[in-house]
Amino acid sequence: MQLGENATLEEIEQVFNRDRFATQAASCRIVEGGRGHAVCEMVLQDKHRNGMDNVMGGAIFTLSDFALAIASNVGQPPTVSVSHSMDFFRATKGTKLIATARCDKEGRSLAFFTVDVVDDLGKSIARMTAVSSRVG
């Protein structure tokens, strides 16, 4: 199902909440979404922690990738990511992570995105940059 540029949050949730890994296993939640923009959050639980009791990089990546999927697909032809770079700045002391995805440049076949991850204490935790390809 392709979402139009003016899709409501409810319509966005109907499509993207079918991502069972992001929403059920990782507990990601959509806060807002639209063409070239998305905000998702993850309330941290024990399942997100590694052996050193820090939040796993994979959990942070999953949250970032979920926000990227929304920002790159709402109001656009089906889009998949082709490359990512992830920088981790610090371990969080907070109880929630918030990922904000934005489109830096849209093209006919490629789009470039940045996803910033902060915690509920206002600290920058990570940043993903991604190149996505329009497949539809």
C-alpha cells in the first residue's frame, strides 16, 4: 500500500505497524510522519540492553531504520535503503530514545537522509546517514 503525501498518522500506523520486528520485538512507536520526515521513539526496556547493561547498537539501528522507512516512503514511490552509516556518540542514561529522520535531498531514483537519535535527557546518542533507492 502506497501512502499519499497527506497521509494521517493513523494511516501511517496502519502500514508501518505491520513491521513486527520494529513494533513488537523492538517496541518502536511512531510519533509523527510525512514526506521526508518522521519521528519515532523507543521506551527502553531490559530487552534493549547488552551484556554491559548499555542499549544495544542494534536497538538504536532498528529505531533509526524504522524512522527512515517512514520518512522515505510516505508520499513517495516504494523506497528501500541501499547504504547506511551509523555513528554512536555515547551510551544513554535516559529511559527513552527518539529518532528524527529527515530527507536531505530527494532525487528521481535516489534520496539522501539523516536520522538523529537523542534520549529523553536531550543528549545526542547516534546519527545515521542513509542513501535510499526508489523502486516503484
